[in-house]
Amino acid sequence: MNFVGICLDTFRADVIGKDKKLSFVETPNLDAFAKEGVTFDRAFGEGQPTLQIRRAFYTGCRSFPWRYNFDRRGHWHHAAGWHKIPPHQDTLAEILLARGYNTGLVADVYHMFKPAMNYWRGFVNYEFIRGQESDNWKPGSPKLIEEQIKRHVKEPINWRKHSTLVQYLLNNKDRKSEEDYLVARVMRTAADRLEGMKDTKPFFLWVEAFDPHEPWDPPTEYADKYCPDYTGRDYIMPGAAWENEPATEEEIERIKALYYGEVTFVDKWVGHLLKKIDDLGLRDDTLVMVLSDHGTQVYDDGGFGKGGNNLRAYNTGIVWHVRHPDGPTGHHVPGFVQSHDVMPTILNLLDVPCDVDGQNVWPLVTGEIDGIRDHVVIGWAGWANGPAVGHASVRDDEWNYAVAVGQEDKSPKLYRIADDPEEKENVIDAHPDVVAKQRKRIEAVLNQPIPSQQIEVCDPAPSPIAEYMKHKAPE
């Protein structure tokens, strides 16, 4: 059996399907895909954000707690776990390549391709689609995009502060149509790869789309679906709306619409790839999986973005849908599953044995078992120089407890999910017994008390793009 995996960055799990908080966002292709297969309703990361969770997807090994001190020179993010795949951990692609699979990767998640990274290990062919965010791809004076950036930030322009946006706009200044947008380029390239792989079965194709990660920059008409008749700036990097003065209500609604529009745009191009699978006659012998690495806050609690200080479900939950040629269809799994379960589940479905940290969760689908765990522990790395820091959450049927690890936490949180499903009220002072129990669960994963002293050190290094902007920013 063949395999196609599609991983979307910053795609909230409460979008796809009916009766979800964001189900009003139009995702017809992913909605249809979910109905054709299995949905894991309580899927969460185990170590987040971007690279940490992809290591778990690729290896089945936990990335949290953080414990590796690899060379990070050439990176311009410094966070615990933000490094290459450890050499002793076998990857999905390597294992399947050894069993005769034609392995391919198409991705625009530029962090995977930075110096000292190795996320393409085991892929016979891989294609890096360049241009996302601060990917230092196309050089040029910021003056080349001066008129364009005025549509996205307040004036006077703080060029150094908006260096990421400057690079993104330089990378994408020559777009002429929808097909030139990055998610379209990724999905079109992946569809082309399928054309070449269809006669070299079995094949394993993994597709990584950085969208709908910021910048939230869909073609204008997609945002207009959710916020029509808007005439102001499009703050595709949400924080820019608060520069110098607070954002207005109208600006906030437009930023929300930019995310919703980006999601709808991503859905369109994921649909392009899913259609290609059908057009090539691959549906009957191809396992297809759609995943995300985490979600994001879309003004749910008065802000935008994600991070370790906000480990609510809309941030830590992940998309996990599976379409198996033999079914079942329209099936929902209520049990807790996590990102490091993805790899062993794929291998089991392809009849390949493995022994890793994660578990094969397909018995939850077949009804052989009711659950594989009664709680999940989720680590979220902090951006820092020096000793590893971050936060962790432990979630069960009734509670979500979130606390800093690696440093003292002056504002830990406890939400009683049973009574407060949107996790609005911090009830930590009223339940010391619950806090003690949940804290021990995190400490069991850390194998030490909180605050932990993990060996990983996030070595300091200046951002190349920031250094570039110091010299190139207009006066």
C-alpha cells in the first residue's frame, strides 16, 4: 500500500467538521476528506512547536523533555528541541526506503532545511519550495517593497522590527496569480511528484505546507469572505496592528478574517492534491493522512498567536484525519492520541514492525481497545538563550494544568474542562490536590522535579536577517 501524508502548519483542529468552534470557516475539501475516513477528536502534540513535533511525526520518539545539545550554528531560532533529528533515531522515510518504498518529500517549511538540519533523511527525492516567512531566499533593498509594506504596517515604518515581513515580501514580490502563492506551489509540486511516483509503487510521499502559519496572506478575496467591505490595512503579521496604538475592532475582525481566508485558501489547494490522487486511480491502494503541528489563538482570549504561556486546546490540539482504502468512513475516535503515535500507526498500517515511544492507535479505530492513555503531557519549548526553558501541560478528561518548566512559574493555570470547555477560568487556587497530581504526571515525563534542569542549552546567535536589516534598512 502507498502512503501520502499532508502536514499543515498552524491549522486549528476545531475547523474541520461540523459543530466545531470554527466550523463556519469554509473547508469543503477537508470536510469531505474527514467524512471519508477516521477523525481523532482528541489529538494533541507531545512537544511543540514546529520542529519538535515534526521530529515526533517522523521518528515516533518524544521530543519532550528536551535533552540534546547539537550544533545549531546557522539557525535563527533558539528554543529547546529546535535541532536536527538525532542520528540514532530512525525516520519513517528511512525505514520505508529500506523496504523498497520510493520516498519523496515536498515542503516549504524552511526551518527543516536550515544549516545543520536533516529532516530530509531517508527521502530519495525532496523539493524545498522557498519563500516562506524569513527564509533568506531573495535579496534586495527593502525599498523594493516599500509601497507594499505600507499596506501591512503602520507608519512611520519600523524597518528593523518588521525584518521578517520585509524578507517575506521580497521573496514573494513577483507573484502574478493564485498559483504563485506558496501553498499552491507546494500542492502543485506534490501533485506533479505523484505523476512520477505512480508507476514506482509502493511509494511514500510526505507533503509539508507552512500555511496557514503567519503571515496570513491569502489572496484578498478569501479574506473578504469573512470581512467584506474592509478598506484599511491588512495586518498579515497580526502584531503589527498594535504598533504605536491599539488595533481597532474593525482591524481585529479583519485579522481574524485573514486567518480564516488563509485556511480556506489552504483547503482549496489541499483539494488539488487530493483530487490528483483520485485522478491517478490511487485511492484504492493509498493510505492518506492529514495532520497539523498545532493551532493558534484567533482572538479567542483577546490575542493572536501561540506559545507556551497559552496551552489551551486551540493551541496544543492537532489535526489528525486518516483515509484508509478499506475504511471505516465517518468514524470518530474519542481517545487521547499524540503526535509521537503517528509514525508507529503508519508503519503498522503498512505492515512494518517498530518499537518506539509512541503507540499504534489503530486498535482504537477497530474497537479492539477503548483507550491507550488516560492523559496527555504536552511540552512547548520557550525561545531562549542558555538553559532549556518552556512550558508543559497535562490534560485528562476533567482538567488541563499548565506550568512553566525550567524556571519558576508565577502564574500556573488549572482549567476544569468538564465545566469550562473553552478554558476561560483559572481555578488553580481552589484545587491544590489536583495540581499536585497533575504536576507529578509532568515530573514523571521529565524524570525530575519542576522546575527542571534539562541538559539542553540553546546557544546564542544573532539572526542573519536582523543583521542584514541593520545595514540595509532605509533611512
